[in-house]
Amino acid sequence: MAVALLAGCKNGGVRQRQETESHELLNVVAQDYTLETAYPASIHGNQDIRIIPRVEGYLTGVYVKEGERVREGQLLFRLDDASYRAAMESANANVQTMTAALNRAQLEYNGKKTLRQKDIISDFELSLAESDLNVAKANLAAAKAALTSARNDLSYTEIRSPSCGVVGRISYRKGDFVGPTIQEGLTVVADNGQMRVFFSMTENTVMQYLSEYKSLEEAVKRMPELRLQLSNGTFYEQTGRVESISGVVDERTGAVSVCARFNNPGGMLLSGGTGKIVIPTGLHNAIVIPQEATYDIQDKVYVVKVVNSKAVAGMIQVERTTDGKSYVVTEGLKAGDVIVAKGAGFVKEGMRIVES
């Protein structure tokens, strides 16, 4: 009987150990928390100006290098100007010819006018002289316009930077034939003193701002300062502000385009780069738990609550944080709940839980 009793105690002890597990537990509390939401973003210069020749010709000079910082009006390229210089000289000569013709027509008209006053010629002859004078004036005006056009064409053979900025990739070299038809341009000058950063927010998020601030303009004014996470994972040293929110929802993505502006005095931000915009949102009485206290099943997030010392699995709704280590729980937990802090995915439903 003693042996049997001892065996029974041993078996009962084994069953007790199997039904009870020791885990680290977490008491859920509510706290003020700043939730940071990240959005993929593209970075562009304040102006990305494509440099396209206004006249055609052979490149005779390339005066900048890729990545060079240039000032407004600085000479970038030069085209062969021989034909344009000849055209300007011809147009100038034509102006002189038309000026002489106008002077003759004016003299002719003045003489005819005097003769008509003396009743020596008829009104018809005076009208013919006046018509010749008007034609001469028109011819001179056309010649001057042609001279202006020729002078402009000649000036276009010197291609200068329209703004301060940084030179992008130079697609052509000295000796290449270029013209207005090269839509990719000779290069791009990126004005990067300030940078525009574009990202998209969901329609629901924008509607939340509209509900709170009543208009897009007011939402733009009231939105918090933004942080920019660069492609290497570091954060840009300066914060930015939202400049505009599009009033149109993209039918394909259901997203709304947003533009933010960042100062770029050191030129660290590069036009064409990528990153993430991080927007902070202050939350009151938020429930924040570590991700290691959860487990996923088919894209749904679960925790294990400890209710009357028993394990009870429950699904929760969460928002991810930028630290990658915690969740903000929006539904499924309340302050005062107790959950398994680690290894929740291995706890069986109904298992007796004691704190380790």
C-alpha cells in the first residue's frame, strides 16, 4: 500500500507539473505615448531643371562636371555658333537696307504731300506714296524682328544655368550634335537648397485630419514637424514641414499625395533619393506592449491573457511603431489585464500559469 501510495503521489506530481507552467508576466498599463508612423518617400530638389538646347548644333564646349555646384547664369555648354552669327549679321544688314528704304519712302511721301498742297498732283498719287511709306515701315519692323530672332538664336548657343544647383548626369560630350528634340536633356540642374519630399497617406488618415481640423489648409498648418529617415537607416539632422496635401485620392491606390519641405544647407539630401517620412502622433492613455508578447496567425496578432491563473488567447488590433519592438494596441486589451510577456505562441489554451 505504501508503494502504491508513493507511486500515486509521484504520478500526481507529474500531472501537476504538466498542467502548470511558469512564465514572465506583464501587467498592462495605460500611458501617454508618441506614436511614430513611417511612410515611404521620394526626395527631389526644389527644382529639377532639365537643360534642353533651344537651337541645334555641335557641342563645342562642356564647362561643368557631374555633381558640380553651379550658380545661376553660369556657362554650362556652348554650341557651334558660326551659322547663327552669320544669320545675325545678315539680319542686321537687312535692317539697314529696310531703314534706307523707309527713309526714301518718307522723303517721297513728304515731297508728294507738298505737291498735293499746291494742287500739282492728285489725291491718288499722294495715297500711293503713303502706301509705299507704310510698306517700308512694315518691312523695317519685320527686319528688326528677324534681327531679334537671329540675335536670340546666337545667344542660345551659350547654354547657362537657369538657377543655382547641382549638375546631374551629363548625357552628351563635346562633338555631339544636339538640339531641342533631345527630351532627356544635356543634364539636369537640381536646386537643392531646399528639398521637396513626396509621400502618400491613406484616405482614412487624411479624413481623420480633416475631421479634426475641418480643412486641408488648417491640417497643413497644424501637422507636427516631420523627421526624414534616409535610405541607410539614419535620420536627417533637420526636421521638415508638410507643405501641401493633395485634394485628390488616387483611384488605383486609395492614397493621397503629400509634399513636405526640408532645408538642405549642407547638400546632404540628394535629388532622386529615397527614404521614409516619420510623423509623430501624441496618444493619451495608450496601451503599448512589446512585440515579443504577441504571436501571429494568418496576419492576425494574438496575446495570451492570464485570467484566473489560466491561459486565454485573444486577438488584438495593433499599430506598428518605428522602433520595430513594440505595438500600440487599439483594441483587445485594457489597462489592468495581465498577459504572458514572452513565448506566448507556445502556451496552450487553458494551461495554468504562474509568474516566474
